[in-house]
Amino acid sequence: MSNFSTITHQQLSELSQPIQELLSTTPYNPPESSDVSIKSLLQSLLPSKTPNSSNILPQIRDFSLCCALLSSSNPSTSPLLNWIPQHLSTAAESAFRGLSKAVYGGSDAGLSSEKRLVVELIPEVLPLIKNAIKESSVGSDEISAASSRVPLAYAVVAAYQLRWFVSQVEYPHLGELCGLIIPCGLTALDHWSSEVKGQGMITFVHIAKNIKTAELGGYGDVILDACCQNIVSDDEIWHLAVEMSVRLVTCLQKNNPRSPWFDRLLNEMIGHLERQPRDKRRRIAWLKLVEPLFCCVGLVLLAHFKRLFPLYFQWIHADDDETVLLVLESIRITVKLTWIRRSPFTVRLVDELVILYKEAALKTAREEIRICICQILILLQQCKGRQFEETWEKHKDDPNLGTLVQSIATNATPVVL
């Protein structure tokens, strides 16, 4: 532990002065639904004019929590934080940088002074952050949570602070802190508020990017269970739930394609998509993020065809080109990984792709769509052989498919397996 006693109250006050001045002049109109003044909360975390104690550590801790909240607020759409201007966030980043240099002087062994300070402060701040989140998490929804009598604002503030502190530390240093960070992150995921959950999800995405599997210790199953519990999330954090789940399950189970966690997560995701298959934002997020999971399970993906392909067949005729291109790429990956063995969907897939090829004439991205269709059909030709030829026979004489028929006949489009 650093000797924080080398920092004087005067130094801390000078570092906080720009923040104090900007805070005092920044307009603030709290949301009507909030009974907490975030501006007053921030001001209370700054050092007082006269020291209340000779122990400087609590003042450094509070000052860092203030900087963390201000720094994490941009960009933020949270009604609790969107009043904070960019220049105030920048001032907080500069003040924290100044504090770290005052404590350490410079970088050491490839770790900047700011990151060193964060690493040393995490054991001090995370218990406070975890407690602030937990206090308002009574029950599973807003109505039952009201009995806690602790305003949600405190949990939202703590969740943003959690995300900021964790995101400052990267590989290989983050793994050493997992024992402190993961329980706090799980508390955020367990909260009823989607805003708190969302910050917890961002935290776990960062963890998955910056640790080794072994560093998660015995938390693996607990984390993956939390992922499953959070798949059915509000639309504004659905993409975060998918990214978190995909990254964590592929990190923890990458050598076990038959892991029940893959099966459970895929079933939860597909079930959530089936409930609102026409939800554009939901399907696009999933199609963009799910490929690493598919690649990990490989042939095991066959077990999900009965639920997966009906979604594919619906989505390839969507009105927006983005969905169509994404689902075509997902189909290509699915065929490449499984060669759709013993599947009853081969015939319909060929027919649906032919229909889409014709529909593409009216689409902006018609060339890209048709190239993708041709690639998938050639891949099907290679892996299904006679079954494909028998299905393709009925389309060969279609005058609207001249170019496609020629490409299939000559394998004009190369496919990388």
C-alpha cells in the first residue's frame, strides 16, 4: 500500500478546486422522479476547507469516487447524469491524473500512475460501492424495492463508479483483483434496475476481455448463471446482456462445446427473440454479437436448428437491408460450422434464398445481398451434394436467376472453409 500520508489536505484541496468551481456554476435541474441531488452528492465527496481528520485516505477515497462518477458520465444518457458537461468530466480526469502523479510521481513497470492508484484504491472503494448498490436492491422490481427506502439514485451512482474503476485496469493486472470485483459486479447484475444492470454488464464485458479463465476461480458457474438470469432484459440493455454472455461463456467454456451453459444460454436467447421476432433492434444486436458462441459450439449448433431456422426464414425477408445482410452472414456461418447435417431445412433454405435473390432487385444493398446468397448456395452445393442438386433442379430454368444459375454451375464465387 502506498504511503498516502505524503499527500496533504492542501494538495488535495488544490487538485479539487477546478472541479469545485465548475460544479458550482453548472446548471442542475434534478429529474422530478429523483429525491437525491447528484450535484450535492458530488460536492460532498470533495475535500472540505478544513480537514476533519488527520487520516488522508478517506478524503482521497471520496475524491476519487467523485472523479470516477464525473469521468464516467460522458457519454451517458442517464437522466441522473446527463446534466454533467464534457468539460467537467475532463476536469475530473485531469484532477485524478494530478493526484496519481502526486502519489507516485510517474509510471512503474509499464503501469501508469493513474492505473496504479486505481489498483490501490479498489479495495477501499468497492465495499462502499457494493453496499450502495445492495441497499436499494430489495425485491425484484421497482415496487417491491420501494420498501428499502433507499433511493435508486445511490445505486445508479455506485454502478457508474464501479464501471469506471474496473475499466481503468487491464490485463494482466485486472485478474489479481477478481476476488474483489466479481462479487460487486454480481450485485449490480442482481439489481432490479436496468440502468444498474447495464453498468454491471459493461463491467463484466471488460473483465472478460482482460483476464485469463483461471483467474475467475470458482466464480465461473455463478457468473454464467447470472448471465442466463439477465438474458430477458429491457431492450435498452439487451445488446449488453448478449455481449456479456457471449464473451463470458466463450471464455469459460471454450474447450467444452457440449457444456450445458452453451445450451442454456442459446435457449434463453432464442426464446427471448421468439417472443418478439419483429423487434429490429433486438435481432440486429443478437446477429452482430452471437458468432463467437456459434464458433465455440460448432456441430452442437445442430440441436438448435428447429428454433433457429424459423427465425432465419422470417428475418431474411425483413424490410431493412442491415438485418438481411446480418442474417445471411449468420446462415453462412451456421452452414459452414455444421454442414447442416441430417437437417430437414435444406430444401426450404434453398427456396427462401431464391425468393430473396429476386426480392433483392428492389433493395439498396442488392449486390451485397446477392453475393451472400450465391456464397451460401455454393456452400450448400459442396456440403449437401445430391440433395442440393435435386432441390436446385427446379430453379435452373428460372429466367430471373440467369446470373445465379451460371455462378452455381461454375462455382464462380469462392467459399473459404
